[in-house]
Amino acid sequence: MTEQKFARFARTALNLAVAAMAASAAHAQTIAAADGDAAQKQDAAQSQDASQNKPAQRANASSTSNTTTSGASQATIQQLEKVEVSGQSHSLGGGLMTVQIAPKAVSTITREAIEQSLPGANYAQMIGTIPGVVAITDDASGLFDSNYQIRGFTNDQIGVTVNGAPVNDSGNYRVYPTEYGDTENMNDITVLQGYPDVDQAVAGAAGGTIAWSTIDPSHTRSIDASVTGGNYGYRREFVRVQTGDTGPVRSWISYSHNSTDVWRGKGNATVNKVDGKSVWTIDDGNSISASLQYNHEIRTGGYQMLSKATAAANYYANYDTTLATPTDTYFYGDRVNPFKNYMLSLDGEFTLTDSLHLSVVPYFQYGSGGGGSGYAFTESTSAANVGQFGYINYDPAGGTLTNGKKVLAYQYAGSNTWRPGVIAKLIQDFGPTDTLTYGFWADVPRQEQFQSYSRTDSQGFPLDIWGQSNLITFTANGTPQYNYLDYTKTKLGRVFVSNDWTPDSQWTISVGGAYTYIQREGYGYQHPGATAGKPYQQQFGGYSKDDWTKFTPTAGVKFQLDSANQFYAGFGRSFRAPVNGVITQSNAVLAFYQQNPGAVGVGTNLNAAQLAQLGSGNQPETADTLDMGWRYYRGALSASVDAYASNLKNKQVSGYDADTGQTIYLTVPSLHQRGINAEASYKLNANVNVYASYAFTQSTIMQNTATFGDGTYPTAGKSFVDVPKNSVNFGTSFKNGPFWATVNANYRGAFWGDWTNTEKAGGYSTVNFSSGWNFDDVTSWLSKPQLKLNITNLFSRRALTFANATTFLATKGGALDAVTNANTLYAGGATYNLLQPRTAMLTLSASFK
């Protein structure tokens, strides 16, 4: 598809959305205005029992993360309501489990569990109890992001949305959970462990999705506030203003200030967040909501991943707390991570006719920031080194130029992202048993990426943590030195359709498909402005463009045996286009060899065959997933068991070119994931709930991994890193009057730390405890005072929790090259995240009317 075709596609799609919204507005104008009591009437309607005779309500992305019923038929939704009545409650296991009816693997964490969690936790910390999920964090504060895998798929293979809008990085698909949301504002979190719904706005979801939504504004005016203190210098203040009903509109806006010290070495984090949401209820069938997520964070020091030997010798080791040498590149003061971002989104839900509904979610995302470290430049008095990357002919501190002297600089890898997009769909009922959903998604992000170098003070701290001023230049008054300057523009167009058919009270059949077009184009320059030194030390790179298309079908069937038992099977194909590093790095390396043909095949340089493979190897990742499961909901017991098989093709990995010293992107032809996920909830009595989940996961690399410059690693038949075969979670919750308490224990089995399976990290278990007391209202204006205690890692266990997923070989000589059988493979050394010792947090909260 050419650029012109894409433009026509986008214009047609947008015109469809505008026309549909105009139609809905005209329809709304024909309806009489609601009286001033509409909000109170709506509250009363929402509190009525689901068993009353009323139209079934579909989910929408801004009010709940579980949108698997957004395109379901009325008969299917009524099945859900009947199952919920049979299961006693929509929220089970203290909020760790919910009733599900989709013919695929789905798990949801509800508001009940979120309220009892750590006050500053991010969404990734919440999902660790879900079967199939392995979630870890360096710091319980939630201020240092988190990492996770789902069924062996990594963070950058999982799509994430907030109120229906995508938040994955548009370039590399990673998500940084600290950037989004406060727990007080989270409504629920849903994980689709296998494959996304065709109408979800996720571009990199080869292995499933995570979605969460924010709470809807209250109809009552209030100010909600909380303060938290904990060990390791943790402090948090939160305030939210609820406007209540102001005519047909109700809103809230919140602010939180979060800070903590690192628990090993020196360092700290300060994060400020502003969230907001407004809902305009036009009438019973038409509404528009608006959401805001804003984040400003500065983290200094952070957590250095450690080898097994280092962690065993000194569990509290971290970056150097002072300059060990004048050019110490491991000094904590240069390990700075500043970032600011915001997300604006709307969700328009319009009833066009009794059988036709329109949903439109436009959004805009902005992000700016990066990460820093130390870098040593070389002073040189030689004219031959003028214009060579890494050399300067002056002293940055204003002293005397000394030939060969090393000087410390602040190396900052930054990015700026602008991302507009819209997803729109029409939901059409053909009677109560047959519903068709069809629509489009358009997404056009732009991203600038650079690595700059700037001056440090006499103690080694950067003069500008954002890497914008005091830049290191080639000469005293010359142009700045950059390791790279990149710009990419991505164009995504997707059309989708799905059908949900319920032929009778027992069977539900769902089919769907999406056709996706993605184009990446832009410029990637290495060492821009460098004119001296060897060819690979000078500027190389240029413009390039790639595009990919894929059709991804889904199908599922569910059989409701009786009011308690349901069986299902589902199939889905997922798709992930290559990261933008293909444009900015791999293609830049190809440009280098085109500009320097004499370097091809010399020594360890890439040869012609490897260049051909690199040029044609930018294939998208695809995964075919089959789910089969059983669910049971009756009385006090709820249970679910799911067996799955996934075949992942063309997993992207990082290779290396010895001549240019650049990372290049290659693919592993095939990985297979097999496993079983199970969860159950049992209500012992009116006060006690218990919950348990189990996951068996086997992730196998099916071929050897060729990385070019580093060799071909013998990975065929090996297990993928960071995937424990067995994971178990157990939780119990207790409530008695104003007092509540929860205990959660989890076990993670041993996992491999490198692709060739030469180093393994042992399994570990942790216990977390939470409790609280809900006091009576103090006065008419001071209500809902609560005291909450959270303790993580109650017994202060020590463990390696997650390995660097890019380590192919942990120890030199641990494996031989799969092609040459020589001991020449590069060994990077496996490094790990560590489990934080026991942490306690105490929170006092209240509402003011």
C-alpha cells in the first residue's frame, strides 16, 4: 500500500467517524432534555439488581478494562448476568478473580483488590497473582517501573491500553508502568493472556494485552485525601477533587507526590502525577468521557542489575556512591532518568438507533525524557583527531588541554514522541442473538531519538539532567557530538470486524479478523557530524522505509452446559511489526556497508550473505494461539482451568556488527509456548475468602540463534529466559466490621538466566500482608477515615527475580558456536534484578464533603 493509499484510507475512515458522530448528534437533538434529577435517577438504576427486566449493558473502554463483552450479543450479556447471580458476586477471591464468559483466556483484578494494595503501586504490580503472569519490581514503591512476562511473552510483546488508548512505546513497544496512574483512580485491570480482541488499539501485542480503566466520577461532591509513610524514606501525598453533578457533567481531578530513596546504595525517585476524568451524560444512550494522565518523574541512581556472584557476596551492591576514578562511568549521580508525559483521550458512546451503537476513542500521547550514564571523552592536541567522535581539542572544565587525558561526560539517551490516533467502531445488533462489530484504527506517531553528551560538575553530577545544554562539542565552539540522531514516523491503519452469535441458550460462537498496515520511515545517523577517524567512527546512515501488512483472524466457541459449567475453545493470530530500530540502526548499518563496500567480509565484518539476510530479515512477529478451558461458578466456589499452545514466529533479537559496533535486529524463526493456567476462589463464610492460582509454563526456542558478529548460539531446544515452569499464588482475605486483612503468598520456580541455559536462578517465595480499619464518619463533612498497613516480603527473603533477557551466554566457554563448533561465542554475563527486603507502608485517608 503506498503512502497515497494510506492517506485515502485514513481520510475515508475519519470521514466515517465524523459522519457517524454527526448522525448521533442529530439523533440526540430529537430527544427531550432530561430534568435536573437525571443523575439521581441514573444512580438508582445502576443500583438495581441485574435480574430485573432491562436491556443488557455493554462494556465500554473508559468505564471497565474488561471489554470482551463490548461486541457481544444481548443474549451473551444476559448469560453473564445470570452467571454472576449464580456465582454470588461479580468480584471473587477478594477482587483477584471475576466472572468471565468470553471464549478465550481472560482475567480481571477489581477495585476491591486494588484498594487494598500498596498505595503507590503501578498496574504491573497488581497483576502478579493472575495465572500465567510473572511480574517483578525492584522497589515496592512503584516508582522504579516493573517488569513482567505473560506465558513467556516479554513486556514489549504485550499490548497495554488505558481507557481504550494505547500506551506502549510506538518505537520499541516497551511500557514503563510508573508513568501511568494512581491506585486511587484505577477501576479494574484485565489481562488477555493469549491474544488481543480485534478491536483493541494495540500494535505490539504478539502475546496478549493488559488493559486498565479509571474510575468514573461520583455524582456527589467531595475531596479525597491520603498521606503515606514508609521505610527507605518513602513518602506519598494524594488528593482528589470530585465535582459531583454539575448539570449533565461530573468530573474529578487528582494530584499525587511520591518520593523514595533506593534501598541499596545511593539514589532516589520523585514522581508527580495529575489524573483527571469527566463524563458528560447526554442522555441514557449517549455519553462522552474525557481522561487525562500526566506524569513527571526524576530518578537518580536506580538499581544496577547484579551477577549471581556479586549478589551472593554483597546483596546491597549498587552503582558507585562516589567517583571511584575521575572518569567513573558507574557513578550513581550520572544514572539519571528524567521523564515527562501525558495522555489525553476521549470516549464517545452514541446510540444511533435501537440496534446500532457507535464508539469513538480519539487520543493524543506525548512523552519526553530518557536515561543517563557516564562516558569518558579523550582530550587530544592532534589535528588529525579534530572531528573524530569521542575526541575533543579543549578541556570541558576550562582547564589546560592535556593530550590523552580522559574526562567524564554525561551520556544521555533521549526521545520525544508525539502520538495522535483514533479508534472507532459500530456495534450492530441483528436481533438479540446476533451482533456485528466493525471499525477502524488509525495511529500516526512521530519519534525523535538521540544520544547527547554534556558536561558534569567537579563531583561528577550532570549540569543538565535532560541532556539539552552544556553539550560536549567537537571543538570549543563547534557542533555538538551525538552518538546518534534518529527520526521515525509510523503510520498504522487497521480495519476489523467481528461477529458474536448465540444460536441458543447454551452455545456462543465468535469470529473476527483484522487487517493491519504499518509503515515506518525516517532517518538514522550514527556519529552525525563526525568527519575524522576510521569510517565506522564517522557519520553514516540515512533515510529508509519499510512497511508490513497482516491479516489476523480470531475464532471462539463457548458451551454453557448448565448455570454453573461452561467450556470454551478459542484461536487467535497476533502480529507485531519490527521495532523502529530496524529503520534507525539495522538500515544504518546496511547504509554503512553500501558507502564502504571495501569493508564487506573483512575479518569479523558482515559478509555479503549476512548483509542479504539482514536486509530481508525484517519480518514481523506473529503468534498463533489456541486456548481450551473450563469455568465453574456456583455458590461459594468459582474455578477456571485453561490449557494453551502458542507458536511464535520471527521473534526479534539483538545482533551485533563488529565493524560498526552497532546493534542490529535479527529474528529467531520459532518459539513454542505450552502451558496450563488455573485459578479458583472459595468463600468460606461471610468474613473469609480464599483464592489460589497456578501456572505451568514451558517456553522453548526451536532454532539456534545467529547474531552475526557474536556468533551462532546453540539455543535449539532450550528454554527461554525468565520463564519459571511452575508459579503458585495463594491469597486469603478477612473482613469483620470495620477491620479487614489480606495475606498473599506466592512461589516462583527456578528460571534460566541466559538463552543457552548455562546459568539458572533458583526459585523463591514471598509473603505479603495488608490490613486496615475503616472508622466511622467523624462529622457530616469528614467521612470514610481509614488506616491501612501494607507489608511486602514479610520474611525479608533474598532472591534473584528476573534476568537480563538479552544475555545469550552467561559464561565464556559455557557453549560452543553452533556453526563452527569453536569457543568463540561472546559471553555477556547474566545479571539480575533483586527482591527488595521487607517494606512497610502506613496510609491514612479520608474524604471531605
